[in-house]
Amino acid sequence: MAEGFLPISTNYLLLPKLHARRCVIPTGRLHIAKSAKKRSKKYNFSINQAFSAVVGGCHAQHGISWLYPKIVAAFFQLFRKGATGTPARVHDDSSGEDAISVVRLYSMEVWNASSGQLVAGELGYTVGSIYTSLTGFSAEDGAGSVQLATLGSLLQHLGVTMWDLGMVMDYKERLGAIEMPRPEFVAHVHRVRVSHSTLLLHLNDFPATDDRPNCKDIITAGSTTTSTSHTQEQSLAAKNLHPRTSSTVIDIPSEEKVVHKTRKGEKRRKGTSK
């Protein structure tokens, strides 16, 4: 993961995948449809509250596909590390020496604000200032589009320099994605995987009940971030990448609780994503 490979699996084997051309959204290119903005006030967003339910939603919509029990268990071990993340020893191109990159795995959730039901979500991870989407689901018309719009807006707001979406699909291009050749993608991973390893995804900038801010508030904040940043470097420099921490207990259905460190303060999705 810290080298740019996507982890997928068969029932028996872990298969690192590295596309010839990667589908990515660099900072400032996110496009949010008016329909998603309009629907967004009906939904709330959370991080790391329902890992197992998100996996169940992916299985319900897509079948097992590549998300077999063994790789789910591996993802859960990464997830349990919370903001501490999982260290990986890599070569740092800037210093020419070995260094530590940190991989953090997240569960992203969208809830119907009226019913309180989980209606969309995805699993993804960060390496430096890159966020990679692994797989997701939508169980309610329009909820998947809102989830993508909200997540993309949050990533921009927090200073993520690139949203990695894996293989090219039409709905990703409508979000503003472009194709990046493998050598360029790997070079960007190497450039940010150590120097930006303190970047954490959180919702502490948004008022919320039960740590679930309204999706519209996040989309609005992301739009403001986009309009005030001129380049990826300027946007990143404006962000605080050395957060203060406080402990938050996350409920994981049928599994042990995990303590995460956080900063204080449509159309239905197609395929399994990669």
C-alpha cells in the first residue's frame, strides 16, 4: 500500500494490483453535481463508526467479489490501529535514506438523517496525503452520490492532495477524475508518503450530534476550500498536518472497541470500485 499497490485478493491469495493508468482526483478538480448537493442535507456522515456494517453493505450489493474474509480480517487489523496507523519502512526519495510511512485504514459512513439507517459507505486508506478508495456500497437512491460528494469535499478540506479511485469508470470521471500514468502515480506516492504521514482524516471541524455532521455542511466547507486554493502545494501548506489529539471510542458491531486518536476540536455505485 505504501508503494502504490492496491491490495485485493482471491479466496487464497493476496494480490497487489498496480494499474497501468490510475484514476485520480487531484486537489481542486472535484466536481459535485447539483443533485448531490441538494440531497446532501438529508444525510449525515461519520468516520470509523460502522466498519462491519460497511463490509456487510459491500457484500450485499456486490457479492464477495475480492472482499474475502481473510482480506477483511487483514483490513480490520489495520483499522484497529486507528490514528496510530501501521508503519511501513520505505525509501525516502527526498533524504535518500530509509524512513517510515504510515498506512491508516478508514470506514466512511453515510446515514439517513431521518431514519438513522446506514445507507452508504466505503473502506479506504491514506498513505501520506493520498486517500485511496477500496470499495463501497449504496443502499438508497442518491445516497452513493452524496457519499462520494461528501468524502471528496472532506478530503479537500483536510488537505489531501490526491484522491485515488483505482480504475477508470464513468461516474469517477463525472466527479472530476483524470487518468495518471503508473510512473507518475508511483512518483507522487513516493513524494508524499513520508513527508505528509501525519495527516489524519477527522470531522472535528463540523458541529454534530453523535459525531455525525450533516453532509451539506461538509460539502460547503469543501467548496470553500477549493475556491480559496490555487495550487496543490498552496492548499497543503495552508493545512495543519500536526494535529493535537484526544481519544474517541468507536463502536464496531460484534467486535472489540477501538480507541482512535483524532484532532481535537445519482446513481448507485457501480462495481466494487477497483
